[in-house]
Amino acid sequence: MSKQGKLIDGKAIAKEVKVELKEDIAALKAINITPGLAAVLIGDDPASHIYVKSKSRACKKLGIYSEVIKRPAETTEEELHTLIGELNERSDIHGILIQSPLPDHLDELGAVLNVDPLKDVDGFHPVNIGHMLLGSPIFLSCTPYGIIRLLNDSGVDPEGKKVVILGRGNIVGKPLAAILMQKWDGCNATVTVCHTGTTDIPAETRQADIIVAAIGRDRFLTGDMIKEGAVIIDVGVNRVEDPAAEKGYRIYGDVDFDDCVIKASLITPVPGGVGPMTIAMLMYNTVMAAKMLTGLSL
């Protein structure tokens, strides 16, 4: 099989999710409700500005109202919490995201705790995390949810499979493990989470049917660490300086793509794999929030 035949096309699957959403958005607009998403951006982190811009662009294409609220890096805790409180009260805003990272003097968890759980479309609020762990989710975190869609829409059913997740972060590793172990269609897997305390990571990954790399290390997963036919999901986005590159740097995932694609049955590229799905599921959660907050079951 060619490299192309092995690719899981995140852009194409994200497009399918957005097509599915258009019907719900049209039904909401027919009764004068436009789903609304507010992004709070504190400071001047260049990557954050790029991420928020891409989210706003996705909203515009779908017909979701998007509002980016920019505040200076000097914004105080009190000012941020007041702003979040105002957004909680606005009937035209159904989803609120606090763009990470916040400046060092601001408490990120404190900010999330101030978001109405029914508007927490990132799925980061402890109430939503608790519901997810109990198997009765309100919102699932966007990147893990996107990974599940990537697998399921590519014909990969994790049920009964051995899944190894590299990384135990709060954004990907932990919530993905919690989702995959649920007794749900498209989940129900046996999950191992590897991290800095794991004594022999290659011994774990060589047994895995599915590997999700979210460890934050450039090209960490190599071909000798996987078995023939494994499915590889690469969440990593690592900027590596390279004077020979046009931009002076190159972007690599946590997977050594050229080394692993030879043995993998399916693999996500970087970019074009998980990234588009994260944004697609944010759009999905925003539309679901609009339906819930207006008491609709469309």
C-alpha cells in the first residue's frame, strides 16, 4: 500500500463533520437562533492568535457567530473573571473558550471554573470532566473527541483493541483514556497510558493495535517501536529550527512519519490529521450548546 493509501485524512473527515452541522445550524436559524462562540484572548502569544483566527474562520464558513475578545497581558484576575461572568449571561453566546496559554500571573483553572459548564465547549470544566468519567458526558474535550471520530470514520473500531497513549496531559492523554475505556460504541478499548514514569515504553507500544502520540517530543515514536499493521494517531506539533527551511523552521509531529508509515496500516499526517478535527469538534460542541441552552432537541 502506498503512503497515500495509509493516510487518515483529518481535513476530509473534519469537512464531513461540518457538513453534518449545517443542517442543525439551519434549523436553529429558522427559529432566529444563531450559535455563538466567544474566544477570550489575553496577551500577545503568536500561536494563540493563529489558533483563534483559524477558529473564527471556521465559524464564519459555517454561519456560527464568532466574537474574539482581546485583552492586554496585564489583565488582572478580577477583570478576566468579570469578563467571563458577562459572557455567561449573554444569550447570544453559547460557547466560551479561554485561549491557552494565559499569562503567568493568571490562574488558568480559576478562569475555567468561572465558565458556565453549559458553555464550556472546550470540555475543560471539572463538571464536564466528571460527567465524562461517569459516562454521561455533556461536552467531550475537542481533541480527544476528534481522535475518536478520526478512528471511527476511518473504519477503526477500538473495541477490544489494545490502545497505548503516549502522554498523560489534561488536554489529550487523560481525557482520551477516559473516553476510550467507556463502554460506548466506537470505544470500549483496553487502554495503557505511558509517561515519564513508564520503565519501558517501546515494550508497551510494540503490543499496541492503536497508538496515540501526545507526548510533546519531536519524532519520538519510531518504526522499531510499533508492530506491523498498527494504527498511529499523531497529536504532536513540534517546531524545529531549520535554517535551510523557507520559514527557518519545520513542523514535526511526535511520530517519525517516514519511519512508521512503512509498518502502519493507517497513520495521521502532521499537519492535516488531528488539528482540523479539533476545530471541527469545537464547532460541533458550540452547536450542541446552542441547542441545549435554548431547550431544543433538533
